Amino acid sequence: MKQKNILRIVFAILTLMAVLLNGCKASDDTSVDYQYYSQDQLKTTIENGSSVVILDVQVEEDFDAHHIDGAIATYAFPVKSDEDKAKIDAQFHLVEESDSDIVIVCPKGRVGAERTYIYLLEKGIAAERMFILEGGQDDWTSEMNDTVDTEETNSEDDIEETESSDDT
């Protein structure tokens, strides 16, 4: 009889722990509904000259290697520590002073951007203003830079052709 009672108590405790752990996990997973900007949507916004704040959290080396023109560098990736968050705080006034949409850019458009999104929510930025760039900087460089390279190549070729025609 004693063993049955002990087993029941252990089972009850394990069941209670499982319910509590699953309840906490479910609430964390569903607490934020992220909004996204597509690569094309951001490109169109920039081309139209519409106002947007592009907040880039890539590490310094990655930002220096490739970033979207006009992006605000924070170098805060992976946005885990207080030190990372302090890097966002250093540029926070630029976000706070604007009424424009905020597009958060991280390498792949996932964890670093999501952490930044949550941090900005905690600092009082309205959720309806914030967006994560789908695919992050990695997709921007592979898709968007091809267009820029083509235009630069064409204009250089045109200049060379004009110079050679003038020489004849």
C-alpha cells in the first residue's frame, strides 16, 4: 500500500510539472506575432523614396561587407546579452524619433531580428510599426545586388563605347 501511494504522489508531481512546463512554453511561443517585409516590398519602398527606418543588427564585419543603403548599423547580433542590447540603445533615438515603419535586418531574418523586435516592443515601440526583413541580409545580397551590378556594368560599357566612337 505504501508503495502505491508513493507512486501516485510521484506520478502527480510529474504530471503537474509537465503541465506547468508545457503551459509556459506555449505562452512564450505565441506571445509575439511578427510582421514581415518582403525583399521586393523593401526594394520598392526604397526606390519610391518612401520613409522607412532600416535597423541592421549584423555584426560589424558583415555590415561592412554588405548592407542595404541607408541602414542604421547597430552591430548588435545576436541580440542576446545586455551588451548587445546596449548597442541597439545607442541608435534607439533614431528609431524613436521617426514615425516610419521599422524594418529589422539580421543575417537570415530569424532569431536576431526576432530578439530585436521583442526588445523594441519592451522599449515601447508600437508593434504595428515593426517588420522583419524576410530572408534577412543574405537574401538581399543574392537577389538585389544582381540588379545593381547589371546596371553598373551597362553604364560602364556605354561610357567605353561612347569614348571609342569619339576616337574614330
